[in-house]
Amino acid sequence: MRRSWGLRFRVLAAAGTIAVVAAITFAVLLAALVDQQRAAGPARNTTDALVGTQRVYRLSLDLQSAARGYLIAPDQITLRPFEAAQRTLPPAVDALARVPNTPVQRARIDRLQRDLAAYRSFLATIVGRERVTAAQVDEGLARFAAVRDVLEAIERDELREQADRRAESAALRERAIVTASIGLAVLLALIGLISYGAVRAVVIPVGRLQRFARALGARRYGARLPEAGPPETVELAQAFNATAVSLEAAEAELRRIGERHLAELDAVFGEAPLGLAFVDPELRYLRVNEALARMNGRPAAAHVGERVGHPDAVAALERVLATGTAVLDVEIAVDGRRYAASYFPVRAGGDAPVAVGAAVSDIEARRQAEEARERLQHATAALAAAVTAPDVARATVTEARATLESDGAALLLVRGEWLELAAVEGLNPEAHGRLAQVPLDAQRPTAEAVRTGRAVHVRDADEMRERFPVLAGKVPALVALPLVASGETLGVLLIDFTRPRTLDASARELLETLAAQCAVALARAQLYERERDVAQTLQASLLPREVPAIPGLDLDARLNAGAPGIDVGGDFYDVFAIAPGAWGIAIGDVCGKGVDAAALTALARHTVRAAAVQGLAPSAVLGALNRAVLAEGRPGQFLTAIFARVVARADGGFALTVACGGHPPPVLLDASGTAKPLDVKGTLLGVLDDPHVQDVTAALERGDTLLLYTDGLTEAGAPAVTMSTEQVAELLRSARGGSAADTAERCLQAAARAGGGVVRDDVAVVVGQVV
């Protein structure tokens, strides 16, 4: 039965008592508030009635005063106040009538409405008259007195009602104050009693629990709580005492586990392949395992008590002690080998480290492999960027020297029965002369590597003297690797050392990989050079060998092929004699590149020449070219072209006739410096059976300059920037004063600038200047 009267029941009983007293107090206060709220309505009505009565009385006085003023001085100015009072008085009386009131007051207000209506009507009848009798004046005063008496009676009753309401409200307020004071006093008394009980039932037991918790925190597990007081505190004391007993047992078990873990740690410390150590805050070794001792080359016992000496290790250890955080993967070099070390704080219950642990691993082999991979990647990128055989040779020599940190390197290419020097770095002039040409049957490392197809490695001067006496005293050590691609030896890579050098397996593998990549790059470059030579020969065959000399006309023609490649471009030009005193100038752009474009270019050039020498007009010449392209019957083949006929005049000028087939219009710069495109238009050639092509004539006077060009000039900066025809005219104007060759060169330079220094497409220009 005692448990039901425990701490919980006491708390609930105290809380219930406080709640009941608070509820009673609140109920009384609420009732007083309701009474006050209920009394507030009639009080507001009384106030509204008083305000309405006073307003009606004031307006009645205004009405009487306005009527009197008008009777004294009858004009429109004195009439306005009377009319205003007549308008405002009825709404004021109606507002007073709407206020809730007693039946007596309601009767008085009804009477007031009637008297005021009669009074207003009476005043309205006399205001319009010229004369007013004394009897009428007396009647008006009597009527006003009746209205005033009613208003005074209403006001007296309302004032009496207002006094009663105020007295009632004061009584309600006083009752609420008394009730609240009594309730507050009772609540304070209850709170005091409950606080006293809480101190005995809660605070004192909690204090004992707090002292007991401190004892447990100090690991004094023998402390015990008295099991007395309320049932709840007794149960807590029993639970805490049981916890203390369990903690005593757990501490003993943890001690046993810790001893076992220390034994396991000793085993790991001794047998781990990593170097492990602990150092104190003064950076003296506390413990070192055998793996770290072997890395340092001293017994483990010799380390204990000594300070750490390596500056990188000291910096990392001091950082751990200063920050309390681990420092990972610090790379340390010792006697030429690389190690990765990680350092971590060792704490003994506090925040500050009491020691620092270190774990060290040998990463030399991994570092060498990573460096080799990086060097090989760099070499691969350099060889991929090399286009020609000399480019490949130079890149290979540079990368080979960097890979082995050698003193010199050279690359020789097979040329028939000889090896010829293609690239060299770091070798003296005597070596240059020795390697310039080497017979394949010579007793030299380079020739032997080519003959046998195997690498030749000479490690020191003694081996050099024995194997290659001709090089004794000149080269202490070297490596010669054959460069073989698709079963064919293309050359040999030679690497010289000024000191004896033995290559390990990883270095040999790296060199062999580099040589294989170099051989592939050489084969690719040689194929590129052969195809480029063919393309350049074909491109040259599609252009006139030379521009004919035209008396009185400074003429220059240029073709700048696009970015280096093996495809023949589609731009072409031609200048040739048609008849005495007449010449033809053609320029065009064939769709596409390569062999098909070259065939169409050749067709265009020869067709234009054949048609022009027959004396046909330029439009007819382009018409013949259109028919020839269509007759080929190759889908997707078309071109743009301009053909101009230039005829010399007796006065030193020239008559110009031009036809255009979908090509950018020529630009004419006259002697005064005005440049403008010729108004010549036409459709593409090789697309329609009957293209729209027409002849346009112009005169070339002394000092005039004519520019014909392909779209490689206007679209050199595409797609970001495209040069308009007006900008081409401005470019021609800026070249004024120079020769035709100067103007042509200025145009090609402008195309290169627009392309950011790279000419991506063919650019052809023909410049004629009348001199």
C-alpha cells in the first residue's frame, strides 16, 4: 500500500490542488468579466443617447440663430446657414431615435421628432416673408422652448442612467480584485507547501544521486547510496548500486581484455610489413619495430631515446602535436629511396596527445612506376603531335633524354645502306660528325642494332673497349635500340651516358616501349610525307606554272592551301592569253577536297581555257563549264567560278567583261581610292541545266586595282566572324599604294589573322593593277 502514496501521487495531488484553486479563481474572474461585458452595452447606449441629445440641441440652436439672422438681414449669404441647419437636423434626430432606450425615453424622442418637424415648418413659412409680426416671433420662441424642454428631460434621464451604470461597474471591478487577491494568496501558500515537500522528496535525494555519480565518474565503484525515502528514490538507489557493482565487474574484465589487446598489438607491431614507431612529445623514439629499423639501417633498440632527425618527419610530428590531428601520406626521401609516412596522435584520456604514432611504407617501386608511366604518357603525346619524320625524330630524342636522364641522344634513319643523322641533343661536335652517316656494315652499336634487330647495351668503358674498340675512350656507356614497324627497321635510337650505367628491367621495358612508339610514329610520318608530296604535286599541276606578263597590268596570283594535310584543295585560279591584246582570268572554288575535287578542278580549268580561246563571252564560257560538269554525271559535284576577259585599250587602260557563277563578286579600287564590288551575280555551276549567268562590263583605268578572291578570304574567321564584301573592299583600300604582289600578300595575311594564325581553308586571290 505504501507504493500508492509515493512521489508520483504527491506530485499529482499537489498539481491537482493548484489546478482546482486556479480554476475557481479563474471562474470567479470570468463571471466578473461577463457581468462587466453585459453592463457595457447599456452604458454605451446611454453615452450614445447623451451625445445625440447634445447634437440635436446644438443643431436646433443653429437653426434658430440662422432664421433670426436672415430676418435681420435677408440676403443669400444669411440664407445659407439656415438651409444647412434645415438639412442636417433631421438626420441627427433620426440617429438619436435609433439608440436603444426605455419606453419613457422613446415617447419623449417621438414627441421631440414631432415638435422639431413643426418648428422647422413654422420657420420655413416665415423666413420667406418680408415682414414678421410680433406674434409670429413669440410663437417661434414658444416652439423652440418646447423643443428645448423635451431635450433637457431626455438628457436628465440619460445622465441619471449613466451614473447608475458607473456605480454598478465599480462594484463589479472591486469584487473581481478581491477574488483575484484571495486566489493568488491561496496559490502562493500552496506553492510554498509544495516546494517544501519537493525539497524533502526530490532535491535531497537528487543531491545524493549527484554525489554518487561523481564517485562513479572518479571510478570509485565501491560507493553506495542509502536506500531510504520515497519508493521511487529507493528504486533509483537500488538501480545505481547495482550499476556500481556491474561497473566493478566490467572494469576487471576490461583490464583483462586490455592486457590481451596489448599482447596482440605487440605481435602486430613486431610482424607488420610497415615501419611502425611511437615518439614522445620531445620527438624521442619510444618504440620502433623491426621493419622501420631495417628502413633506417639500425637496430630497433638503438632508436629508443634518440630524437627523430629527418626534417620532413620532424615537421609532420610537430604538426600532429600542435593540432591534435593526423597527418597522412607525407613523402620522405631517405638515401635516394622514397617512403610514405602517416602520423597520428596518441591520447590517454585528455585532449592533448601524449605521444605520436608513425606508419611508414616503402613506395620507391611505386614511384618509379608512376614516373615511368608519366614519362611514357608525355612521350606519347609528343609523338602524336609530330607530323613529319624530322618532328618525330626531334620529339623522340628529347623524350629519350628526359626518360633516362642521359647526357645525350640521337636518332638515325635508314637510307639505303647508310644510317643518316635525323636529330641529336646533348652530343659534342665530334659525335655529330661521327653519327652524320654510318654504314650499315660498320662495327658500331647503331649499325649492329639495325642489323640484328636487337637492342645494344654497353654498360661501361671496359665493355665498350672490348665490343667497339673504335669508340673506346669516347663514349663510356650507351644504349642503341632499333626502330621497327611492321617488320621493317626504319632507324635506330642512340642514348649516350658519360658514366657507367646499368639499366634495370623497368628502365629497359620503358625504353623498348618508347622505341616501339617512335617506330610507329616514324612510319606514320613517312607515309604522310609521301602522300603530302603527291598532293602538292597534284595541286601544283592544277595551277599555271607562271602568270603571264600583261603589258600595262601588274598581275599577281596566290593560292594558300589550308592547314597542312594530304588532301588536294578545291580552290584554283588561271591566267592565260586568249588573243593578241586579250587575256582570260579565272578563279573558282570546287566543292570538297581530295582526288574528286582535283578531277573537277582540272575539268574546270581546261574547259574554261578551251571555251575562252574560241572567243566566247565570259557568260558563255561559264555556260560551257556548267554543261561539262553536268555531263560528268557525278552527284554532289558543283563549283563557283568567275571568268573575266581583259582587253587592252589604246589609251593604256583595259576593258573588262566579267561573268559570275555563284562566286563572291570582284572588288574594284579606282585611282581616287574608292573601292566597291562589281555588280555581278549568278547561280552555282553544275546544279542547274540553265544557270543564270550574265556579262557585266567595266573599265580599268590607270591606277585602278582589281581583286578576285575565293570564300577562304571572307570565311577565314568563321563561324565567329565572317568578312563582308564591304570589308573586302576596305581591305583592298588599305593596301592602296603597293604592288599587286603586296596587295595579294596583304589579303593572305588578313585571312591568317582572322583564323587566329591558322588558315583552315584554301584562299586564292588574283590581283591586277593598271600601271
